[in-house]
Amino acid sequence: MQNTIAPYSPRNPRLSDYYRCVEDYFEELEQVHEERYQTRFGYLRTEIRSTIFRYLDCGCLQNGFARVKCNDCGHEYLVAFSCKRRHFCPSCHQKRVVEFGEWFLDELALAVPHRHIIFSIPKLIRRCFLFDRKLLAALSRIAWETLKEYMGRDSHLPGCACSIQTFGDFLGFNPHCHIIISDGTFDEDGNFSITPYYDARALEQLFRHKLLKMLLNKGAISQWHIDLLMSWQHSGFNVHICEQITADDRNALESLAHYIIRCQFSQERMTYLEQSGTVIYRSKDGHTTKNFSGLDWLAMIISHIPRHGEQMVRYYGWYSNAARGKRRKQGVLDDKPPEISGQEADTGYRKKCRANWARLIQKIYETDPLTCPKCNGTMRILAFIEEEVVIRRILEHLGLWDVPKRQPKQERGPPVTRDAEPQLEYADSQVIEYEEAYYEPEYL
């Protein structure tokens, strides 16, 4: 049976509940943040303001676009540039997620079994990481040192990728580490040996000891906090060890790589009631909902935006940058997984095309932005329009320059409470599509 791919329809982020909520409340949030939210989430960092402004311009044709034209019938459409903001713009962050999954699979993870291990910490000490985000890097390092001390011996080391997440199911600040680690260790010659057994209790105790010692040395907590935590029957520290991912299950490994750097929220799980200014957010299982005011919702979202240049994924052991660089200098090539039957050859050109906007959309949503919606012919990108004068001339010619803005928000009624249990009509799940803010024509 022939595989048909639907034609591409450019997205309009301004129609989403998330965009309308941000647009309604970001100015008010700037005015009241210091008074209402600074003690809860820290001060309003410069990169947060720039991220919000960039997101509000994401997908806006007035800020530049690419011209896409069909080679057969001459049909054209415009693709607006995107903001490329991580952990705030759902579309741009999802593109980063897909690219990371492909890179992790093709460039980093070797053809050996892997595991997913999660390190969690108690509520009592989470605020230390909220007001000093530099401690998140130390949290990642402590998780790695715990695994290294438990699994490694002499020069035998596992390969590890550690992602820091700061959010829980309902966006509360919950710093924890998601780790993809080889289910065994490598010796100096690259020989791999399986780790036969994991003791989660021993890992938890070692992790707790190392983390509390680090926080005490940095002055983030006092001995009183340590004595209190040690007196509890359940300290709040936890190490969860998932089932093994076999060496040949590359799809599961790629899905896990997507999961560990996912965005802190899902558009599909939120509903914005504009009249009351309420955001209703559903849990992952869909059985629980929680109501937020639009202002509280936005304040919680921005608390998870990383600092400028902050690394949220770090690599250790056999997968560290230093170890990989040393092997390249020595001319040692890592064993990669065998080619899957029917899979396209991994050529140098294909590697360059991994960041290709069209291919990523087709991979995730089975819709091809370079297939003409009129004649199903092949389309190509003609040019990237960035000059303001040219942008305006083209959009005025097409009647797209003076786009009517959404009406200002009206006076709102009281927020919807949980007891009210409003009858909601959920729209169809919105499709997130990816658009690149910068294109390199030689890759297309």
C-alpha cells in the first residue's frame, strides 16, 4: 500500500491557548513580579524577558520568512522564522528534542544495553537550587559520582548522559536528574562488561551522603537541616532504576533521549479560559486537573527557563567529551549499531541534513512541507527574506501586512475554582510544527 503524506499547513501560534495566555499576562507579570513572585521564584532574570518577547514574535511573518515554491505548478507560500527559545516555545523546543534524539543515537550511544536512572531529592532542600541555579550543575555531578563509585572500578567506566529537570507534573519546582547510562562499564580498550545487579537502596544512601555534604560545604544548608533529614523514616531521597533497554532496541533509546530533555509543559494538557483568566492543566494520566490564574501559570512557567548558556545535559565517563576526543586523537572508532534493514544509508550529506526543518516535520507528523498542496509536486526554498523593506513590500502585495490584532482582554470575572467544575469543551489537540529561524541553503 502506498504511503501518503499529507500536505503541510503553516502553523499559527497565535491561535493557541498558550500564546494567548502569555500575550495577556506578560506585561502585568513584569509589573507585579517583584512584589508577588520574587520570594517564591527568584528575581525576573534578563533572559526571561528576552525569551518572552522572542516567543511572541515566533512565527510572525513581519519579522522575516522563507519563500517556498513548487517546481511544477508554481504555487508559493511563506514560512515565518521561529524564535529558537528553549523551555518556553513549545514548537522550537520540540525541534531541539528531536534533533537531540537523533544526535544521541547516531553520535553518542554505543550498541550496548542502557538503563534509565532517576535521582530525586526531598522538598526541604529544593529551594536551594531555585535561588542558586549553579547548584544544578553540582547536582548532576553528584549523581554521576554516585554511579561512578558504585559501578566503576580501576579504569572501568560507564557511559553516561545526565539531564537536569526542574519541574514536576504540575510545574512545581522539583530539581532531579534523568540519566541514560550504559548498563555496564568499558575498559581502556573499549571492551564492555555488563553490570549484573543494582542496589537502589545503596545508591540512594550514597547519593544522599554526597549531596548533603556538598550543600553543607557550600553553605546552602546547615547541620540542623541534615540532622532533621536523617531523623525522618523516609528522607525524601530516591533513586529509581528502570528496566534495561537492549542494545538492538534503538527506537526505545531514542524515545528515552526525547523524554529526558522534554519541555516542562504540554500544550495539549492545558486549557485557557480567557474570560475568567484561568488555566486548567491536566495531569499526564488525564485523571487529575488543577486550576491556576493566568498570572500564576506564567510565573511558574518562567521559573524553569535556564540561565543564558546554562547546560541542562552533561556527559560523563565513556561518553564524556574528553574521553570521546581522546579516542578520536588515537584513531579509535566507537562501534556503532548495525544498519537496520530498509533504513536510509547514513551518509555525510544526510548528517548535515539532520537539522533540516522539512525532514523533522515529516518524521514526526507525517506531513511534508516540501510537497505542494496543489499538485503534490516537489517544492523548494527560493530565498530567505530578512530585510524590513522587502518584507513589507511582499506582505503588502499579498495583503498580509496589516494583520488585525486580537481584541484586548476584557474585564474578567472571578477565577474558576475547583468546586465549580466547569463544563469544558476541549478543542482538538493542537499540532506543533517546527520552523527554523535560520536556514542553510546548502543543506536543503
